[in-house]
Amino acid sequence: MPVSATVVERGDHLWYVSDLQDGRVSATFFGSGRAMVEATDHAGTQAEIGFYEATLLRTSYDELRRLESGARAAVGPAPSAVAPDVRSVSIGASPDGVRVEMRSFPLHEVPPAVLPSIEAARRAVAEVMKSPGRVLRGAARPASRSFRVGEAPVFEISLSNVGRDELQTGNPLCAADPDWTGLTLEIARERTSGPVADSDTLSLLLGPQNVLALPGVVPPRGKLASLPPGGTLAFQVKRRILASPGIYRARLLYRAAPAEGDLTSIEGTLRIPLGTFEVVAGPGQKG
């Protein structure tokens, strides 16, 4: 659903929605110049999700409107339908913010006449994303670059509010919920050539016993952690793995579930690169 569904503003509107790997990016462009973006997956170069808002030049909106009108004329008046299991991209317009006409296309089959409108919307989204409102960014690294066979690797994680408004996000350190951390650890052995296949990746759900507060830091206790602008929720994850000596690459998935009715909470999936680490043979072990 376009982000403007929760924002009341009359007049001309344009919408853009595109599926991503684990979510989507939705944008609303208002005739006033106001623009809003919601990303529930990585829509840019950073591991971040959330809400963005900016004011675009009137000429930018006029260009988006012109291209959308041209695309609508090229594909005809009937709305397009895309199968639910096919990733799609949609563009649409409304003269009053109430009546909406959307057209959807498979991501791999966008008609040439529609491409200029899609590409212009993507450029506008990238511009709006330079102005984060409530945006959660993930960063991480191994606590050590090497671990012995049988030892549990430890990773240091930070979830930071890089926007200008306070946000709330699910708290992996919440001891009150024994069944949820929102965290999955993915580990794959580095290959000397070619990409790592999904079948080569080990996915491990992390329970509360795998999530540790930093030494000397009192963690938040609630199911939601409130982060002011610039605030960070930092913790460690630790999980024993069965791995032979070698170089491994890891990634942490964090799934943020919004609180019902709370417009300050974040929704989406962060895929946080953890970098590489080495598993080495210990004393008396064969490499």
C-alpha cells in the first residue's frame, strides 16, 4: 500500500511501488512537492529500512506527472494484473488523492513505453531517501577475525536510528518473549570462484540465549526499543556452529515487526553483512 494511505493531503498524487527481495519500496509524490517513501527492504546501498520525506522541486513533479501520463496512454485504460507470486512494479495517479488508478507490470517485463516513468520514479525515490525521517540502519562485525573449531563465533551488532524522528523497533534483548528475537544468522564458506549458492548457506534461527547485552550496558526491557535520532541499540549474538577450518562469510537477518497502531514503529527486513572470519584448528586438532 502506498505510504500516503496514512497521510491526508488533497490534490494531485502520484504513486510508485516496487517489490524488492524481502519487501518493497513505496513512494507517494504530492502535487504540492511533498514526497514520502517507505522501504521495508534495502532500497539503496545501505542496510536500512524505514520512512523518508522530502520536498521536491515543482519541475521534478511535473516531469513525473508527464511521464506517468505518457505511460498510461501507451498501455491503455485497463488496469494491469500481475500474478501474486511474481515480483512487480506499479505506477499510478490520482487527481484528488481518493480516486486511484494503478498499473502493475512484472519487474522483468516492463513495457518500453513505461520504462521512462519507472526510471524517473526510481531517481526521485533515491533523492527522497537522502532525507531520512524514521530510518533504522544495521551494522555489524565479528568480535574476532578467527575462532577455533567448536568455538561459538561472536558478532557485534548495532541498530541505529539515522533519521530525524524517534522510532521504535522490536527488541531482540527482550527477556519477556522467549520465542522471538527477530534474528537469523546465515553462514557460508567462502568459495574460491563463483557465487555462493543458497544450498551452501547455513541458516540458524537465534533464540534469546544467543543474544547478549554488551558488558556493562543495561539493555531495554520492553518488546519495543525506543531510539531517538542518533540512538543505537547495540548487542552481541553468539551461536555455536559445526564448521571445519576455513574462511566463512556471515550475514544477520533482522525482521522488524511493527506494533499495531503505532506509527513510530518500523517494519521490514535488514540483511546486515557480518564480514568474514576464519575457523582454525585448535591444539591437537587437524586442519
